[in-house]
Amino acid sequence: MEKFGGVFEHSKWIAERALKRGLAPANDSAAGLHSALCTVFRGASDEERLGVLNAHPDLAGKLATAKKLTQESTSEQASAGLDHLSDEERARFTQLNEAYVKKFGFPFIIAVKGLTKSDIINAFEQRIEHSRDAEFATACKQVERIALLRLSDMLPE
């Protein structure tokens, strides 16, 4: 629980439920544990999954500026260059974050590993045109991708 409880951002309950359901040797890899955790996440209510989405910080947002992100989020955002934004880029991220949250009721979530700032802004601009249902599904898939990337850093494939 201590090691894997935070794989889904501030949502230890997912790991707790997976443990209660029972884990097997097949879950001793990043992919195996990810499967068990995703089964719990996918089986959760929409309200619970919305809570997981809302546990994620805005990209290049106030928490990042105040250095109050989790270690994982800090590293992930830095890998995409979001820790070194020009004033213009920061203003654009702020504008997009605010519009997105206003439209959908949860923050924009994307697995930033391997992406550039412009890749992220392009995805932001495309996804803000989605319906809420489509974007909820996309955000949940991105949460699962982030969890897999984090697990892959902790465990063998």
C-alpha cells in the first residue's frame, strides 16, 4: 500500500480494493498490477472515478508554480518542459485549464511522458471540443496510462 497506493493520483482506495480482491503472481509485474488496479478503477462508480480525475493537478497550474505537486507529477510535468514555460505559454495553459474545467468539471489529464509542450497544447485544443461523456472516457484512459507509466518505473515489465 505504501509503495503503490499513490499510483492513481491521491486515490489509495484503488490499491486497497485490489488488495482485498486478491492479488496473484500474475500481478507481480507492472502490466499485471496495472491490470488489477484498472479492474478496480473501471468497476468504480462514475462519482468515484470523477474523484480520481479531480485528484489530478492542472498542467502547469498553480500547484506546479507553488511546488506542491507530488514527486511523480513534478517529474512527469518537467519531462514535457512544463516547468520552463514562457509567460505566453503559462498564460495559454492557464486559459486552457480554466476553460476545460469550466466545460467538463475536472482537470485536463494527459500522460505527458514523451510529449512536448506543443503536443500537449494541441491535445488540449482538440479535446476541449469533445462531449463531456467522450472526454470523461478519454480522461479515464489517460489516468490508466499514467498509472502504467508509473508502475513501469517501479516494477519489471
